Amino acid sequence: MNRLRLWLLALGGAGLAALLVAACLDLPGFGGRRHPYGDRAVHASLARHTANTIASVNFDQRAYDTLGEMSILFAAVLGCAVLLRQARDEHRARPRPAEVARPVRRYALLALPVALVTGLYVIAHGQLSPGGGFQGGVVAATALHLLYLGADYSALERVRPLGVHEISDAVAVCAYVVLGLASVLAGTAFLANTLLPYGTFNTLSSGGSVPLLNAAVGMEVASAVVVLLAHFIDQAVEIEEEHRS
Amino acid sequence: MTRRTAPRAVLLAVGELLAWWVALALLWLVLISTVDTLERIVGASCAALGALLARMGRRAVTWR
Amino acid sequence: MGGGDVYDAVIVVALLLVAASATAAVVQRDPARQALVLSFSGVVLATLFTVLQAPDVGLSQLAVGSALTPLLIMLSVRKIRRRGRSKEDTR
Amino acid sequence: MNGWILAAGIVLGGGGAAALWGVTTGPPARRVIAQNLTTSAVCPALLLFAQGYGRPAYVDLALLLALLGPVGTLVFARLLSGEPERERTSAWGLTWAAAALGAAVVVALCVAGGPGRAMVKLLAIGVLLIGGNLIASRALAGGFQGVRGG
């Protein structure tokens, strides 16, 4: 049976390889001068005073796709929360507090605020320098878990109220949609960047609604990752099955 | 006048928060490229958030 | 080595490292050790994106691949190992 | 002939190949040390790229790696400590060499960049990188005694 599967894989792989080679033969040269999409994206981004074209594409020209990406993350974390919840035949065993070397604990307590401020910096400057809501949100969420690495899980639970993060996750998604609806109410298209003034180039207030959408996505990603990790750590550290004797 | 709201404890708490706030505000100023009023406002609020989290983290670890 | 070749040479170095680390990740069977190789290949992949002038994507790869993915994998490995150990106790 | 890009390529190639060999072979304790050294090899390379390409915005990548690299190693040090054999191979020589490399690159870039906020940012990244790596190797050398509950 295994041999048949290998043959099937080989056949499929050969077909895919042939198609890929055929497609690559008439690709435009690597690093050529002609970029029709790039030129238009950069032109639209500069017209709306957004220094980072990727942020302009993400949150202005294709903001609707980012709404899709955000709801994918929201649904994924929701799925994890449902799957990893504590079942009936499981009980929570409080783990013994772990002893961690003093310098490691001091580093965790020191790096915790620095990582949070760096995450917020990456979110806030999404439309100026590389970064944005997604990257900064993940950094801010990872910063919180330095407490789990530097001390133990009970310390993390004291600092991170899970209910607040679940609510802020939902609020952030709604904020993104409401920002989109605002432009519909004003008579233009959904998520169109025509309401707010574009501000002066390369400053924090430039780009119209791009920084606001960036902040909403940043908040959503940060709380979604915290909720996701909370359920993973619960399962790995606290929840244990009843021992059927 | 419980132990936590004794003037000395409040002073210590405010001192710690202020120290963290100043350090994180400086870090923000170092990170950004152009400095203007809006950057300072956003930086000050992010530094305040960081200082709050730093204090909560320290108390969560030392509280046994 | 001409002036412009350095830029291409660096792209080749990054590509080779990504290819080697990805193969090593696939070959490795133990999930805990695979997480280590994945963490390494994430960092090298972020460097490849930087070299190809895509810093946003590189930043995303760094943010997710350096601390979040290893944490998720290692927590799952610990959960499976703990369940395995409790099964042996009860048998 | 862009010297910065050449230096970055050498640091990336050399450090990356050594770290890859370290991560894929040998006992788990040594693999985690190799993972720790990956951060201290690739972060200076990213700094050199930022200088070589003339884009100060790329420094944020090195900042993020200097901040999250040690966190990743702490994750492995914490959750991998369940391994049966417990011999502690802590390669302090390698760690100090990597720290020296990071320091040298940061100093060279500061000299090239000249005084200013960018230099302070570089120094901050250098401190984060070297401090983080020393703490991570300290954690690997027995920072988590008997972490069963986690």
C-alpha cells in the first residue's frame, strides 16, 4: 500500500515540477525595471502620504483583505479555545512554583517592559518604517510571557486577566469594522481612506486611517496571541486527566 | 492605614512607576527617528503602560 | 568579485542557508529537536527576506518564528510527554 | 565594492553555517547553545546589512532579533529541561566570542555612523543583544533546576 502512495506522490510531483518549469520559463527577468503593480501601489501610497507602501497596501488599498486575515486569526484562536478547554474528566492541578536562577528572573523583569514598549513602537510606526499591527502585536504578546519564562505560570496569571484579553480581542475586531463602516456612513466605499486628512508625510499622523487600522489590528493580534498561549499553557502545565484506576 | 496605603509605600510605588516611566520614555525617544509633539504624546502613554506592566510584573513575581 | 556581485553573493549565501536549514528541519524526526532547527531556519529566512529588500515580511518572520512558534511546539511536546508518562503510571 | 555587505555576508555565512551544524548534530544541551549563538551571529549581520544598504529602517529588524532571540532560547531552556541526561555543557568560551563579535560590529557601526540618536539606538541594541545572550547561556548552564511543574 505504501508503495502505491509513493508512486502517486511521484506522479503528482513530476506533473507539478513540469508545470512549474514551464511557468518559470516565461517569467519576467529577475530584478528587471518593469513593475506595473509596484509603480501603481507606490504612487497611490505616496498620494496618501503613507511612507511605508506595504502598510498602505495592507491597510488602505487592500484593507478588505486585511479584514479577512484578521477574522482568520480570530476564528483560529476561537477554535483553539474551544478545542483546548478543560473537559469534564480533567482537573486543574496547581503546578509547584518553579525555582529560576536570579539573573534570569531579573532579565525577564527588565525585558518585560522594554519588549512591550518596542512592540507598541512597531505598531505605532507601522505606516512609517517596516512593521505594523501584526508584527508589533506579536511582540507585545510575547513580552507578557517573559513572566512565565522568568518566573512561573501563577505569576503570569496574576498579571494577565484572561477575560480582559478575550474582550479586547473582540473589541479590536469590531473597531476595525466600525472604522470601515464610518467611511460608508460618510458616503464613500467600505474601508476607503477618504475621511481623515492625510497629514504631513513621514509623521505619526500621516496616512489618514492607516494608523488607526494599524492600531486596531495590533490590539487584536496581541490579545489573540495572549488568549492562544493561555490555552496552550493551561493544557501543558495545569490541566491533567483523571487517573482511571 | 493598612500596610499598602501607608504614605511611605505610596511614595515608593509612585517613585518606582516614575523611574520606569522616565526610562521607557527615553527608550521611546531613542527608537523613533523624527521627534514631534504627537510622537512625544504617544511615547509618554506607551511608557506609562510599560511602567505599569513593569510594576505589576515585579509584584506578581515577588508576591508569594 | 566585482562591485555588484556582493549583493548577489549575499542572496546566494542566504538562499543556501535557508535551503539547508529547511532540509534539516524536514529530516529531523523528534519534534523537540525539530523546533530548534525551525527556530534557526526562521531567523535565516528573515535574513533572506531582508536581503531581498522585504523588511516587513522579515520582521513578521522574526516576531513569530523566534519566540512564539518554539513556545507553541514545546508546550505541545510537554503536554504529549506528560500524558505519555501518566499513562505508564496507571498501567 | 560595498564592504559592509561583504562583512555581513561573511558573518552570516560563517556564523550561520556553524550554528546550523551545531543545531542539527550533537546532544540536545549543545543544540540549544547553538540556537542561542544563532542570535548573536545573525543580529550583527542584520546591523551590517542596515548600514550596507543605507536604510536605517532595517535596524528595527536587528532590534527585534536582539530582543526576542534570548526569549526563544529561554523557552527551550525552560521546556527542554525534561531531557533525561543532565550533563551541563555550557560553552562559555563560544558565548564570550559571540559577545565580542557583537560588540565589535556595534562599535564599528557607531564609528561609521557618527554621534547622534542612531548611535544611541545601536548601543541599545548592542546592550540588549549581549545581555540577552549572556543571560540565555546562564539559563542554559543550569538556570532551571528541577522545573517539573513548569
